Amino acid sequence: MHWPTTQLTKLFNIVHPILQAPMASAAPPRLVAAVSNAGALGGFGGTDSSPEALRAAIRAIRRLTDRPFQVNLYMDHIDPYEPDAEQEEAIRARLAPHYRMLDLSAVPSARAKPIPFAEQLRVVLEERVPILNTKFGVPDRPSIQAIREAGIHLICTATTVAEAVHLAERGVSGVIAQGSEAGGHRGTFAVPADRAMIGTVALVPQVVDAVKDLPVIAAGGIMDARGVLAALVLGAAGVQMGTAFLGAP
């Protein structure tokens, strides 16, 4: 299928207006490079990576492709995880049969991992990653200035119109409008999570209208060409798809 040229494809120098969601642990360098080599934008989830592992992954991607790709990081000011004993016990009971089936060790307790954003960002800057994708907010102004000076495009996730406007005011290159259908982590950062459960079809056109000339990337529930075309009709310049790539060779 021949996809139209959009503001996003021109900005990122890609053929297809499709971003592969940077799913930590589910999108290794080989998949990232394959997506980029196919003309879309591969994405590596660096959130759980140490600075050393992140640098190694970026270099591994570059050995496999000379095309643009994105790296995703979490902002380090998200609320800390507060464990609830009763909830954790229910989670472990639900997961235990699967751990036994796969012959794994006991289900571990959830732990809050510190996010070394400053160190990870230093690696992204030094390696001059083409596109940085942040979730749970936007970097501070000095970091944004450093990102720009390194020639890196910054895109961030919004789950409400107000979040999108905030990102636009900070000078991002594009906004990911993440609807409530999105799998994995929600990117809400400015309002309680239950106030940000807006469907993709409702959210995207509102964000497009609110951020004016910025490219908007639709995310959430898009699984095939029909979904991509629908997002473009709603005004998005492209889409980000995660679950659709989980079964990809």
C-alpha cells in the first residue's frame, strides 16, 4: 500500500507514517532495525536499561540500520510505587500458574526501580539518537535545549488536550495523542489517571485542533491499515502501534 506523505514522514525522513511503539523488553534492536529498514520508524524502550545497556542497544540498532529510529525514556518525576500487600498477593496468585507452566522461579514482589533519566539522557545526547520519545511528562528546559542542540527531535505523550498544549508550549517536535485503548503504560502526567481515559477517536481531533501546526501521532487501538487511515482522516500525521508488532517476525 502506498501511504501519503505527511508532516511526520517529512520531519522524520521516513516512508510510512507509522511508528513502532518503543516497548521495553518486547522490542529488541533486531525488531527496531527491521521496522526502520522497512520504511517506518522503529522504537527502542530504554526505560529499564542502565546507561551502559542503553548505549549498547543504540549501537546495536545502528549496526543493523542506517535509518532513523526512536528511543523512549520515562521521566524520573513520576509518583513512586506504593505496594499494597493485599493487591500484591492477588497479583502473585494470578501469575503463579503461568510461572509454573514456564518453569520459572517464584513470582517476585513488585519493586520500584529508580529511573536514571539524567544518565540515560546523557547517552542519548552523546549517541545523537534521531528521535527521543518521553513518557510521563517532558524534560526540563535546559534538557530540551541540549536535545535541540544535539539535533534530536523530541516527541512526548499526552492523554488529554491540556497535556498536549503543555507539551506544545515546551517546544516539542510532535505530540503522541494516546487514547485509552492503548496497551502497556498510560502516559498521563498532569491529571489523575481516571480523568484521562479518553478514547483515541475522541482525543486525536481535539489535540490536532489544540496544538495547531505540530504533527500529532495517534496511539491506542490501531491494529491495521483501516486504523491508520482513520487516524489520518482525524487529522493525525501518523500513528504509533505497539501490540500490532508483538507477533511480527
